[in-house]
Amino acid sequence: MSDHTPQLALGDNAARQLANATKTTPTLSTISPRWLTHLLQWVPVEAGIYRLNKVKNPQDVQVLCSQRDESELPTTFVDYEDKPREYFLNSVSTVLDVHTRISDLYSSPHDQIKEQLRLTIETIKEKQEGELINNADYGLLASVADSQRISTLTGAPTPDDLDDLLAKVWKEPAFFLTHPLAIAAFGRECTRRGVPPPTVNLFGSPFLTWRGIPLVPSDKVQIADGKTKILLLRVGDKRQGVVGLYQPGLPGEQSPGLSVRFMGISRNAIASYLISLYCSLAVQTDDALAVLEDVEVGKYHAYPDTYQ
């Protein structure tokens, strides 16, 4: 008579106890590409103050195109504004605490302090982009001149709306900036008209364009009641456009404007690190920035079923 007793074997659950699992670095779902900080030109501010000098009454500068005679030439001079605006660098800061026992015992295969610093710096940089757009003092949305604000014609963003926006920033416009849902809404309107927008590759990623100008997405451009805004920028110091400002030469500088400094170890064996990012933003001339307001992002169109 044969023995039919079932044979026992090592199972998966038990085997995993001895398996050396591959460990990933911690992921942070709030990290975004932050295209705005990549596309801006960053200007160093040595003393923490950026004074924006402007010409006062430029139409009063008199010149003459004369014929071949001895016409009397006009006399003129270029006057400056008496009280130019000054931009002060703001700081995005935090103190990171790590217990030395944690860094001593649990730093293999990933350095605990290094990963804590990386994730905290990523969060600070996300906050930086949000401030560059939304800060009530120097952010893009607060810096648009009244003459550079327009509203959509029908609610949803159409090619006509973006053409009107381009007419506001017609001198070397660099890029549109808006929420990804607004870009999707614009794509739907273009498809409805039979003019799907072409794409261009920047930083290895595809971007929709209009009139050759890329539409750059940022989830920091807020949506309220189903509506958002589309910004159009000219950037660069030489173009008298929008520029980012940062403090160079910081102690513990990790990247432009970013400082990481070790603050010491407390009696409770807590190691502390001060992380600071100093930045601001300046719009050098009014026509370097415009905004399309009241952009509806939830409008869809019913298309006939061509497959019936």
C-alpha cells in the first residue's frame, strides 16, 4: 500500500523572512516637474534687495528725424522714477530633526539623513514655485498690470483667447503657464475647431503649443469654482522680462539660493539642520506679463458617433 501523505515544503511566506528585499528610496507624491523655475532666468541679488529702476514718462524723450538742412535739434534727457520698486528676498525655511540613533542604526542601504534632506528640500522647492505664482506681494498673479488682464470670450479657453493674450505680450513671448486642466480644455477647443495644437519637446518632455509658444503646466495655478487663469510671460533680463531673484554665496549653499546648515546635536541626541531657500520674482516691464482670467476647465463637447 503506497504512502499518500502530502509532502510539506517551504512556503512563500516563510521564505520571505530570509529574502533580501530590494528597498527603494522613499517617494513623495507632491513632487512636480516645476517647469517655471527651469524656464526663468535667475538673477543674483547681492544685498538682498533688487531695485527696479524705470524710465519716467518715456514719451517725453524727444528726438528728430531731420532732412538735409540746419534744423534746430530738440534737447532732451531721460528721467527716472523717483520711487522705484524694491524687491526683498523671501525665505522658505524649516528645521529638520533626525534622531542620531535612527541615522546610526538604520542607514543601510539608504542614508537616512540624506533621504530626509532630499525629501524636505523637494517640499521646499514645491513651496517656492507656489510662491512665485501666488504670493500676494511678488507672485506672478499679483504682478499683472490692470491693462494686461483679459477675460475669456465664452468661458472655455479658445484659440481666439490665446491670440488676444499674445497681443498683450507680443515682444518675444516665452511661454504660457497654467493648470494642466486648462491645457486639456484648450486642446478640446482646438480639436473642436479642427486645429489641433502641435507639440514641442523641452527638457525631454512634450508640450502643447499655440503659435509656436509652449503651454507649460503647473498645478500651482489654482482652480476655484471650475475656473483658473492662463499666464503669458516674456522672460530674461536683457528682454526686460520676468526674472527670478536669489541670494548667492550663502553659507552651506547646496544650489543657487538654497542653504543647508547643521545646527548641532541636542542633549536628547537630536541632530538638527536648518534648510532655507531665498527667492523672489520681478516683472521688469508691464508688457512682460499678461493673464487670461475666468478660464473654464470643465466644458466638454458631444461629438457624433462616426462609427454607427
